[in-house]
Amino acid sequence: MDRIRAHIRPYRPGDLDALYRICLLTGDAGQDATSLYHDPRLLGHIFAAPYALLEPSLAFVAEDTAGVSGYIVGALDTQAFGERLESKWWPGLRTRYPAPTPGLPAERWTPDQRLASMIHYPWRIPHGLARRYPSHLHINLLPRLQASGYGSRLTKTLIAALRGRGSRGVHLHVFHGNRCAAGFYRHLGFAELPATDAELPIPGLDLFGMDLQTASLPLQAHHIDPATVSAFTGS
């Protein structure tokens, strides 16, 4: 089978629907999450669209002959980005997606309700983590681009952009036990960090970070591109 060829380019406004689609099609630990969610745009409302719309200069896509098939998005200053979400993004979504019923145990929430809770009660990065690793990212690739080097290329592209804008460091979260994703990030130069409960948006995550003032991306990183390389979106 011929190797898929794609090129990396900056995000364009016309790519937004593709980001929503990719976020859903990779939202179950890299697999299709369509059957999990009643609203197919909920995942993208949290993990893709706000980055593309509020910080488009840190959004990049991989495009092949079939269209946009992967993306990476990031925030330069996670604290400031959270404030923008609070003022410009979450209010409208909170009117459309009510929080889970008070008193309903979290273990009984539907997948849609879990995401609605994240909209109403978003994680806020602790000051200590923000000082060391102020930036963060999310990355998703459709299966046809997975294990082809494009995850590494997208990540390197974003890291270069973050470093060029003066970021001290970048962090991300990976589901605990996802050895494929953890190995991918380690080969790119990320280190697993000890984390307090406050530094994890939800239980069951591991924290990774890269010091952009000293780190350099290893040359061999482009050979590693797992199927699941995102933050806690699971893809």
C-alpha cells in the first residue's frame, strides 16, 4: 500500500468543520466516538473549536488528497486562554448544554453529561504548573495518517511556534496506562512529571511537560507516531 502523502499548513477558517469531525472520529482513545455521544459536536466544542477560533495562529492541519485529516491546536498561555474561554466561549455553550442534574452521581452521567460538566466547571491550571509549563496542546489524526510520521511533524510545528513566541514550556495530559501515547511524547522530548490532583483535569491522567527553553526535539522522533497521541480527549 502506498504511503499517504500529506502536507502541514496553518489552520484556515474553512477547516473548522473538519476539526469537529476529526475530534469526534478519534475521540474514543483514537477510535471513532460517534456512537458514544448524542451531540456529535460536543467533543469539538471543548477540545478543538475554541483553539482554532480564539488562538488560530497556534493551529495547524495535515491535509492529504482527501482533505484535512489531522490537526494540532494549542494555547500559548493556558491561564489567559482559560479567561478567554470564560468570557467568550463557555457562556453560549452553557445555555445550550445544561450541567448534570444536582445530586446525580458522576458514575451515572452519560458521556454528554460528562462533557457538559467540563463546560460548566472547567479545569483551571494551578499557578505552579502555569509558571513552568504555561502552554498546552491537543492533537488528533484520522487513522489513515496515524503511524506515518505526521503526528511528530505536527507536534514539531506547534512546538517551534510556541518557542518562537517565547513560551517557557508546554504540558499535556495522557490517560494513565496509554503506553503508546506516553512513548510518543517521550521520544519527542517530553518528560512525565509528578502531578498533584489539582494538576489533573480529571482522575486517571498522567502529566507530561517539555521545557522549551532548554529542550530540543530528537531527530529520531519522526519515526514514532502512535494511533493515540492526544491529551485527555483520548485521541
